[in-house]
Amino acid sequence: MGSFPNSVQRLIDRFSRFPGIGKKTAQRMAFNVMKSNETEAAELAESIMDVKSKIRFCTICGGITENDPCNICTDPKRSKDMICVVEDPQDIFVFERSSSYRGVYHVLGGMLSPLDGIGPDDLNLNKLIDRVKDNTEIILATNPSIEGDTTALYINKLFSEKNIKITRLARGIPVGSAIEYTDEATLTRALEGRTSL
């Protein structure tokens, strides 16, 4: 079997470094770039360079932005006494798509994971402590994993002496799924978090 020309192989190798992109998908992407015209290829390259040169982290929440502070932190219609704590900047956009949350965010930049050597000092916790005032609600939107649970418990303990409300996202059976396909842990959490009709 013949090998790809060096420039094509390098592009395939670059694409295959993206999470969830295997060799076959990387090859399709590389061939798509080859089939595109010069303008489209230049626009792709320019978009990549723009992301690297223009995107920065908001000094207030840690989200990604071109303007610091970000549009969410500077929006006067946002409730500053409701802070949704997320793991990564991309998590903010999942909430924003729902258009149901009108508070602000705080990005931790990871989860506590002692086995991986990630402790409290590795997370963006000091800025969170500075932002939280009396009567603030912290909504913990960490992932439903051991690391997410550990991080949520740590943050809860961190603020236990303060006059604030700490809540955690509800967990349960996803809309549109069937109970017969739900795992035991999810079903247990759904039962524990049941609400009145």
C-alpha cells in the first residue's frame, strides 16, 4: 500500500490529534481540505490563527472571550448573585443554548483528581472565593463522575461557614429515554431527586 505525500500525511496526523477524530475521519477531513479552493483553505487557516491570537480567558469568570471581561460578566441583566460553577469554558455554551439561565459563570479549569495529581491549588478556586458574597447561590454544575462529586463536595466544604446557598444540578433519567435502558446509578439518583407534580 502506498503512503500519502508528506504534506497530506502531516495534515492527517494533525487532524487525528483532535479528540474523537480517528485516522479515517482525519483522512476524510484532509481530502476535503485538498478538494476545497484556495479561498476556503485560506479561510480555514485564518480561522485557526484567529482563535489562537484573539481568544483569551475572561479575568472574572475564566470563560473564553475576545473582549475582557466577557459579554456575560458585563451584562447588567445577569444576576451576579447566582454563580454556575463549571469545569471547562465550553460548558458555558451548553447552558447558554438552553436560554434558561440568567446568572453568571465560573470556570474551574478542571476537577479535583488526586490520582492525576490535580489538587485544589490547580483549580481556579481563589477567584471564586473572591466573587462569592453573602446571599450568593453557587450552582455546582460539575460532571456526574467521581472527580465531579469530589470537587462539588470540596467546594461545599469550602463555603460551609458562609451565608450562601449551594445547589447541585439535578440528575436523573434523560428526556426521551426509556427506563429499561437506564443504569442503576442514574435510576437511584432519579429516585432520590424526585419532585412533586
